[in-house]
Amino acid sequence: MEITKFNDYESVENAIEKNEPLMAVISFDGSKAYVSHLDDGVEHHILLRKVGYSGTEIDEFFRIIFDKEGADWTFICPPTYKNIPYKSHRIKEFYKDGIRTISDFLAEMGYYCDIKIPKRYKRHFDIMIDE
């Protein structure tokens, strides 16, 4: 996985040293990721724009905010994910892929922590559990 640290390499390293929150977008295929201090990235789509995307590609990336305590996953499965027509199947696949890809990213960054889905995103996750 190619990990690009944005904005200022020192700010990401300082955030790691101080255990300040970081933000990352990780491509669905796990080939690339972009990480920044939370204050530099602001929002995931803004971070994408800052690294050269238009920002509309947000549905092609897993999105997390993390520190040594854990990673909060913005669990929003796009309706076009892997062209899977059935919502529950699509969400299950998104979950499995996300856990694997996000875990790989966190390990490469040296973070061995839990991945959490905040309550506000649980409605998508609950669809998968209900079936």
C-alpha cells in the first residue's frame, strides 16, 4: 500500500508522536491511502481535493479518523459498491473488505487498535445484521 502523508510530513509525524487524531482515505483496492492530521484534512472529501482528486471520488475510499485508542470508520456503503445489486449483500461485502483494508492500513502506520463504527453510521450496518 502506498501511503501519502499530507500536508506537511512533520505534522503527521508530530500527530503520531503526540497521539493526536489523524484522518485517512484508503482506496477500496488497498493500493493507496492518504493521511493527514485531522486539522489539516478537515473532511475526507477535502483531503481528497488537497491530494489532487476532485473530491467527488469519495465513494471510492474507506474513510477513517484514528489515533492510538481506535479508528472510527465512516461506514457508508456506496450503492455502486462492486456492482452488487442487493443492498444487504453489498453492505456485507463492504464490511468484510473494509475491515481487511483498514486493518492493513493501520498496521502499516503502526496502529494496532480497534475499528469502531460510530452510532450515526450503524443504520447501514444494522441492515446487514437484520438478515
